[in-house]
Amino acid sequence: MAKVVALANQKGGVGKTTTAINLAANVALLGKRVLLIDADPQANATSGLGFDINLPGIYECIVGDKRAEEVILHSEDIKKLWVLPSSINLVAADTELATMEDAHHIIKRIVDSVRDSYDYIFIDCSPSLGFTTVNILTAADSVLVPVQCEYLALEGLSKLLNSIRMVKTRLNPALQIEGFVLTMYMRNKLNNQVAAEVREHFADLAYETIIQRNIRLGEAPSHGKPIMLYDAAATGAINYLNLAREFLKRNRKTKNDK
């Protein structure tokens, strides 16, 4: 049964979707069966892996027009990677979900219907803390938080952590924080200070791997490829491969502890 990991941060532009694409791709390249669910109406995770954003996907599953297995797409480039796509239609989900029966568990039922087919399911959340994101947190086992190495990014974390606590208390007692990943890092005093604060405050929840700013990371989505397939020698490719290895190592350790 898959572990379900939501990638969330209500602040946009922190490398959340880039992390979702490249973590999912690298975990799949390392031999795990991976489903990436694009739950952001911008559909950047869908297009960033080369899929058509006009196909039916997560929205059609939410409103009951399709079953997840009917709309999941298989990557032609990475044998063990699948995508449940998004589209602009998902903008309506916040409003429509709130009117449905057992509204907070709609996405959980979608995820649970395919959970046995994968080792890991990653969900790319929209940069908001609306009803859809709460639905995703209700469906998830853990939350991985990309944190841009700037002070403004740190200030917004309290709202996200409050939302996680609320969901844990009311809807999903098993929800855990998977960790915090420092992104868009540059070697300067400010970025070093922010990185040090994150490590001091969150201790072992802060990943050792840091994602550096890298122009090739920005180019890769326009070619519909994860960075590893676009330019395997790029700094970003090395960073995300190391992140995937650290993610799997942490999860092996967690399983062994149990």
C-alpha cells in the first residue's frame, strides 16, 4: 500500500511543483512505483511532465464523472511513474467540494481507490489553504514542505502548520510532517541564515539535501521533462536525485523503527 505524501505551501514560487515533479520522477527512477497527483489548477506538474492539461483528470474524479484508474496517465520516459493530471477546471473544486456529502473525504476516497497499485503517491497541492488543500491533507499520510531560503517564506509557515494541526485534530489524526526541504538556495549570508534557522527550529525534520537555484531547473518543464531527463549533469538534477535518496532512506528508517 502506498505512502501518500502531500507537497504543500500556501506561498507560491517556493519550488513546490518543481519539487513534486522531480522528487516523484527520481523516486520512480530509483525503482519505486510512483503516482503523482496534480491537484493544482495551474496544472504545472501535468505539463511539466509532458502531459496534455486538457485531458480529464482529478477534477472529473472529484465530481464523479470518472474513476481515477480511467484517467491516470503513464509516463513514456519513466517506466514506474504515473500521473493523475489536473486542469483549469479544478478552480471550481473548492466551491463544489464544500457542497458534497462527506465533503472532507472526497479526495481520500479517490486516493484510496488506487493506493494498492503504488509504493508512493505524491500530491502537488495548490498554493492556498482552501477546501481542496484540506481535503488533500485529510487523504495524506504526511506533508512535505518546500521552504524557499528567504525570510518571507519562513513567515508564512505558521499558517500552514496551523492548518496541518487543525486537520490532524479534526480529520486525520495520523497525519505527520514528512519534513522541510530548503529550495532556491544561493550561497549568500541571507540564505545561510534562513537555512540555519530552519535547521535549528525543525531539527531532524529539516532535510539535509538543499535544492540550489539552477537555470536548468527552470528550463526543464518547458520541455515536458524532469530535470534528470533534461540535463542529468545539472546541479538541480544532482540535488533532486540526492533528495529522492534521502527521502527513501528516511522512509526505510521509519519502517524499520516500526
